[in-house]
Amino acid sequence: MAALTRPGPETAKQLAEQAQAELKAGDPDAAAAIHRRILDEFPNDAGAAARASDALRLYHVSRFERGPAENHFDRQIALDPSNATARAKWASELLLTFADYDRAIEVAREALTIDDAAPTRRTLALALYMKWSVLLSHKKTAEAQPFYDEAQKLWSDLDAVTQMAGRYRALEHVHLAITEPTSWAFRPYRVPAR
């Protein structure tokens, strides 16, 4: 007679698979709870903790919860200081979700010092165009020009920039600055409402 075997403790990989199944089933809250469990139960597994932090960052971004999202980004970077991909993603989220072009510029520049990837260059360019357009809207032309010049070096195709900017409410100011240069300048920039 074969002995009954009990399943052993769950591994980080098994928990991550459960979290993925919860996401596919449409329950991001359950997936987030499982990712938190991974962080609690496997704090010394750097890979599992980084992946769980990445998932939790995305979870909080989707809820417009910047503080918790940034905490998980910080944890990812503490676990892997050379993680250019995490920096690039966070820069994009800062720009497109939280409309924080200053911090997006900073984080994208950090990512580019590690890996000169095209998506990161585009994110940095969009953030620079955003800073430029905001400064122009406040009639700070001289202060704005260096941001435009740097953005042009990264992404000079203004048609493509306006197409991309037109897709995101957070970048509406860039779109208007390029496409309607005389009418938009009288509207000072405000963070878009959700």
C-alpha cells in the first residue's frame, strides 16, 4: 500500500502561478494578496520578491495609488539596482498615469545610463516635451528651450510625437503645444482630472 503524501509548502513559483490565474480570472485583488504573500514568505528570494513587487507596482498604478506603487518600485531597485526595465516602466507610469514629468525625466535618465533602449528614449522625450510645453504655457520660453532641444535629439519626428501625445490625457498639453501653438499658450498646465 502506497503512503499518502501531503503536498509540501507552496513555492514562490507556485504562488506566482496562482496569482497569474487570479488575474486571468479577473480578480486583481486576490492576485495582489498572493503577491503580498510572496513578499512575506520569500523575502530572501530576490527574483520572486522583485517579480512580486513589479506586479504590486502595476496593481497600485492601475488604482492611481502612487505612494504604494513607488514603494514597490523602490523595493525592485533595492533588489536589483541595475534594473533598467523597472526604471523605464516606472518613468512611463509616472508620466502617463500620474502626470509627473519631472520625476519621469529623472527616472528615465537613470534607466538610460544603464541601458540605452528605444522605449526609454521615447518616454524621456515625451517627458521633456511635456516639461517644455508646460514652461511655454507659463511664458517661460527661455527656460523651456533646453527641454525641447534635448527632446528633439531623442525623438525629432513631431508627427509621431503628436500622435503619441494625442493618445494620453496626461500628454494633452504636448499635443496642443505642437498642433495649436497659438491657442494653447493661454491655458496654464493643470494635472488632468481622473
